[in-house]
Amino acid sequence: MTMQPSAPLADYLTHLTRRTFIGQSARGIGGVALGSLLSSSIARAVESKAKGQPGLPHFKPTAKRVLCLFQSGGLSHVDLFDDKPMLHRHAGQEIPASVKGTQRLTGMTSGQSAYPVVPPLKTGKLCGKHGTWISDLLPHTQTIADDICIVKSLHTEAINHDPAITYLNTGNQLPGYASMGAWASYGLGTENENLPAFIAMVSQGTGKNPGQPIFSRLWGSGFLPASHQGVGLRPGANPVLYLNNPPGVERAQRRAVLDDLAALNHSRAAELGDPETIARIDAYEMAFRMQTSVPELADISGESAATLDAYGPEVRKPGSYAANCLLARRLLERDVRFVQLFHRGWDQHIALARQLPNQCRDIDQPTAALIKDLKQRGLLEDTLVVFATEFGRTVFSQGKLGDPAAGRDHHGRAFTVWLAGGGIKGGMTYGATDDFCYNITENPVHLRDLHATILHCLGIDHARFTHKFRGLNTRLTGVEEAHVVKAILA
């Protein structure tokens, strides 16, 4: 049997979707009206990328931009921020059953025959005017105590890493939802046309190596338009893959190709009304502009020796947490809306005594230097900084007490984060736990409340900030109750 050559029209009709067919069948006045509506929709999509959604912000914001310093793996609040006298008096003894309760444990400790209390690894001191305890493992963080608000009563339902990390970053334990930065970009747009509104960077710590995996969906746009997803910056000479022109291609040639491609894509978008086509145009244009903005961003040769020294010895090592902190400040002063650092290595199930000091050394000096740098440059007052983790660690030992291999298990019922700048009261502690740092006794703060507070600082009412998805008006804070933590607002 001889195959007949395919006809372009026949191929087109074969692959024609029902939606496209109905849309293209509207001829005459209806077709003109449809084309006008689509053109208006496309124009609005392009404009919303820069200006955000109509009606936002809902009220005057206290923060123009957000920096999230995410400590991946589950930072130990017991060792670093929440020491209690009872931990020392009860050291080595079984945690009281009335305290431990019936909390669900992970499979790593549920089979233990004993749950002995382990006090903080190192001593600490009362810091700042409010006299909050901070471990000596964080001597530089101790110096910024009056600039930060320490929340000791955060809690989450998730007890395993990926659901917990996904929950904190997207408001849902299931993959596929929009990240915090994507929501900020979608709602408020960008103030720098030469850089993405949302940028993420990942570093590996010297605690647990390798740390928990960090997936790009954590800065993804989920069901929001793809143009609002974060852009990951890589360490080294090529922070963004495929950004440079191929050998032999000049910038003017690339510009001409993009102009022709944009014309074709706009024509196709007007025909089909597909918002992802607009996102593709945005991506091409942003990549072209980033060919000049990213090299300038990554060039730290203009930073003073004093500034570089403040961030610590790792600042000149591309991809380190210190280097990423410096780049974060450079991004924020260029008005990037949302910057997020992910630092891996906080999952101290084993070898707590060896791993935790190393992990603290990674982040302590650069984090404190970043806060001081932002403050000195006048950026902290309108930049919200969130130092967060997915859950805390248990007060009892995972493994045999006193064993060098012992650590702490996951603990979601109570853990610590801190915030600074952007409308947050510095020099205060909010919330409290019991004598064993195990249960919340005062002012509980759910992850949804944290998200609501972040949006509030950006001038957004979380309850009114929605996007239609699967028939629901979906929010970052989800469908359950969420409250702004007003007591920590300046």
C-alpha cells in the first residue's frame, strides 16, 4: 500500500482541538469581537507581569521585597534558640509521658525503648535588650538580637521532609502548588525589568552532606502563569544555563531573531488565547536582558574589602551560603521582589555534636552580615527577611544517649523561626513552649499564619488574594483559617 503525502491543511484539521475549532469558527462580527477580546487579554497579561494584579496592594505595604533564608533539613530550635532550665535538670532522664503525649513519631524513633532528654549542645547567653537566649554556636546572630523577632511557637502537621518543605514554601503539602515567591510576583509584579521578580539559590552545608534534596518546584509557579516562576541562579561563570549567545552569534542577530519570534508568538497567542505563549515571550525577552544584567550582578569586584570580610571567608567561593547572601543583597538593592536562599544540611538525625557546629558556622556570620548590610544601606526597613525551616528537632535523643552517633528526630509541634525588617518589630520574642521545648504554651503560629503575615507586610490581604484553580478560588494560605500575627508588626 502506497502512503499518500500528507497535506498541510489535512494535518492541521487532524490536530485541531475542539477549543481551537470553536474559537476559529466564530467568523464575521463574532470573530472580530473575539479577536478584540483576546488582544485585550494578552495586553493585560503582559502589563500584569510588570504591574501585578489590579487592586493590589490592598493597603500600604511595609515591605517592598522579601528575602527568605530557608534552612533545609529541620533546624534544632532546642539547641539554638529555646533552652530551658528543666532540660538540664532532667538531662538523661525519660521525657515525661504527659509532655510527650501521643504525638506521631517518625519511623526513625518510633521503635526506641527510651526517649532520654538531651539539653542544648552548647551554652548560650541572653542577648539584646529583650534578653532572649541564643546559643553560642551562633555568636554573630547574637549581635543582631535587637533587629530580629524570634517566633518560638511555629507549628506544622508535616513530619517528613518533602511534605514539610513543600508546605512551608507553597502553602500545601502536595506538589503542584504555587510558591511564595510566585504568588508575590503574580500579585505585585516586578520593579526591575532586567531581572526576574523571583530568584532562588541553593547551597550545601557542611553539616549533613548531602542534605535533603531541593527541587525546582519549590520556586515554581504551579497553577499561576509560568512567567511568575522563580529563576534559579547556579554558582560559577554561568549562573543561568543557555543565557549566552552561541559562538558566532552577535547580540544584534539575537535581537532580530527574538523580534521575529515574538511577532509569530503574539500572532499565535491572539489566535488561540493561550497565556503560556505570552509566558514564552516573556522568558525569551527576560533572557535577552539578563545577558547584560546577570554578569553585572555576579561581578562583586566593586564590593569593598570591609564588606567582603564581613560576610566571612566563604564569600568568594561561588555557590557557598556566604556568596549567596552577598548576591541576595545585590538582588534586593536592584529591587528584585522575592529572593530565596535554600541551605541544605540541617537534618541532624546522627552525629549532632559534629554536624551542628559545622552547619551553624556556615550560616552564622553571613546571615548576621546580611542583616547589618541591609540595615546600613537603608534596605532593611522595607525588606522583609524570613529565616525559616520546615520543622524543629526533638528534645529527646535519637539513638543511644551519649553515643557520638546520636542526634535528634523531626519535631513539628513547636519550632523556631525569626523575622526582621519590613514592618516587623525587632528585639522581641513571640510565643513560648513548655519546659521541655516540646509543646506550645503561648501564642501558637501555624504556617498559614506565617504566610498570611508575609503577605500582609507586602500590603496584601491573604483572604482576598486568590487565583481560580480547579474550580476554587485558591490562596497561598489555603482554605483553612489563617491569621496575621499582628503582635509582631511594628
